[in-house]
Amino acid sequence: MEQATFGGGCFWCTEAVFQNLKGVSKVVSGYMGGHKENPSYDDICTGDSGHAEIIQIDYDPGQISFEDLLLVFFKTHDPTTLNRQGNDVGTQYRSVVFYENQEQKIAAENMIDQLDKEMIFESPIITEVTPISKFYEAEDYHQNYFNNNANKGYCAYVIQPKLVKFTKDFWDKLK
């Protein structure tokens, strides 16, 4: 098993997407990239802690490659907006790949270059590619959020449409 760590805005959305991929055994929501020790969700929401909402993914590279995870990551959020995903605004919602080794760093940089050259997005990708740092697991109520709260407003109006598009675009990679 290997690990990938992505921040693509709200971790509820990214968690829901990656839980459905073949080869992904675990997705944990959390915080990374800040300066405050043991931050809480309230600390993150102020934007003062410097952390991003992220997910850590345990995956089997024999079933899904890091490059495939990157492609899903980039195509299921807006990597062209600084510190914003939809109505969610602040540094905690920045687009970021936290790499664990040089191979992941190079793969992320190559993916960004490729997507920019292909002009997949109307604007250039501004996703940070930065070394992994201390991971803080989010509070229990954030884990498996969509599956536990599918009928709540945010899930129905924000996450569900994203999952429909994801399912259509990546049907061949679904569990």
C-alpha cells in the first residue's frame, strides 16, 4: 500500500470521490500544511492556522496508479482558483498536492504541465506541490461525511452533483 495526500477544497467532497475508486482502501480527512499544533476544525476555519483541509488516501498501486489518482484529483475540483472552491473561500480550501517522495513530486508537476498544455482548464493550474508535513486527523464527525449525511443540504446540492460527474467521467475506475 502507498499513500497520497491531496487538498482540493472541502474534504467532504474529495473524500466522497476517492472512496469510490478501485484500489483505494482508506480515505481519512484531516489537516496539513499549517503552523498550529493539533488544530481543530474551528482553528482551520479561521484561516489563521495555515492548514489546508486534506485527505490522505491509502491505495494499492497494483490497482490504481498515483497518476490516475492525480487525474481524478485535478478533474474533480477547480485547481485554477487561489484559496477557493465554489463558495468555500480561504487558505484552508487551497488546491495542494503534498508529496511523499521525489516520484510523487515529479508526477504532480508533470500532470500540471500536461493539463496546462492540453488547456483542460480555462486558466492555468495554481495547485501547490509541496512536501508532506504533519498530518492531523479531522474530528470523527468529518470522517465518511457524505455517506453518513447524504440527505443534508451541502451533500445533496454540492457533493452529489460532483459525484454524478465523477461517476460519468471515471466509470472505468469505480469499485
